[in-house]
Amino acid sequence: MSEQKHWLDLAEIGSAAVSLGGSIAALAGQSVAYATIPLSLSVILNLWNRNRLLQEMLTSHNQGVATLQQEIHSHRETLQGSLNELSNKTSYQLGELERLAEDNREQLQTDLNLKEQNLREVLENLQQEHNQIAKIVAELQQIENLSQGISNNPNCADFYYRRGLSHQHLGDKHGAIADYNKAIELDATHASAHHQRGILSAELGNRRQAVDDLRRAAKLYFEQGDIDSYQQARDLSKEFYEIATPTTEQAYEKINLANFLS
């Protein structure tokens, strides 16, 4: 790219030309004094022009440095903006991750609590089943022991009564009644056998038999001085009697019951 020459460049060129011409003239006229003047002027112009070039180079360098600093500052601001934006995005993403982590932690804790509750319920059910099985095994063992006792002593009413209780605990109502019948057959004063047979008779729907047994049990308990059992049997006999007896006959039967127990 062509540029307009500085006047010092033109002056330096002209000075060099004059100096060359002076030198030629000095040689032709043999006068050295005339030759030194344009030479000195050329040297001065040359130094001046070099100084100007150095100043221009320094100014250009300073401008370049200023431009570079401005660009660095601009890039720095752009980079800082990008860093701030990235930091904001990162903070937002971290916040979202923390929120999700908290939600997941709460959900996991809820699921864990639910599973622990279910596990406790399962363990409780297993423990209840285990206890129930242990009771059944104990009752079966009791039945076996009492059966062996009955084989050795077939006239012991209490053996039959206790075996009847084990059958009753196992839900074998008819087997229990059969043993209570045998106990009463061997000992008609066995109040507990009458009491339990009366309860099972009521559960099987035979209310009148239940009332008879409970009345008999109450009378025997009273005679034996067992007042608590007497009261229980008496109250049950009244309850079952009211269920089994028509309403029009209740007042009359209550009088008879009171007289019977008095």
C-alpha cells in the first residue's frame, strides 16, 4: 500500500542529491568547503528523520499496546460475563440437584419407613402365629399326657375335665363336651365341668341345656364357697335364659331362678 511520503523523507532525498551535486562540484572546482555543507545538512536531516521514524514507531507501538490492552480488557469482560453466566447456571443446576436429592431422600425415607412398618407387621404376625402354634403344641401335648393319665386312672373326673379344656382351647367343642360329660358322670359335683359344658352348649345353640348347666354350676360354686365363679355362672345363666325364653315368660322364670339359687 503506497503512502504519501513525509516532507523529511523528501528533504533527506533532496539533501542527498544536493550533497552529491556539491561533491561533484567540489571535485570539479577543487573546493572542499562547498562539499561539506550539503553533507552536514544531509546527516542532520538523516538523524532528524530517523528520530521521527523512531517516534512514529513508538507511537504506533503504544497505540498497538493500547489496542491490545483494550482487546484484552474486552475479552476479559466477555470471559467474566461467560464465567458469571456459567456460575449462575451451575448454581441453578446444583440447586435443582439438591432439590431432587432432597425429594429422593424424603421419598426413600418414606418408602423405608413403610417397609419397616410392613416388616414389623409381618414379624408381629409371625410371632402371633408362632405363639399360636406353641399353644396348639402345648395343648396337644397336654391332651396326650392326660390321655395317658386317663389310661392309668380311668375314674379321675379331673383328668377328663382338663382334657376337655384342651379340646375347647383347640376349638374342638364336641370333643370337649364329651370329656365334660365323662367328668360329670364320674363326679356330679364337678362345678367347672358343668360351667364349661354350659358355655359350649350355648355356643352350639342349645340354650336350655346351657341354662341348666350354668344353674347347676352356680349352685355348686356357692356350696363350695367359690363366690366369684358363682357370680359368673349365675350371670351367664340369666343371660342365656333371657335369650332362650320367650318374653312373656321372663318375669316368672326369673322368680324361679332366684328361688332356685337362694
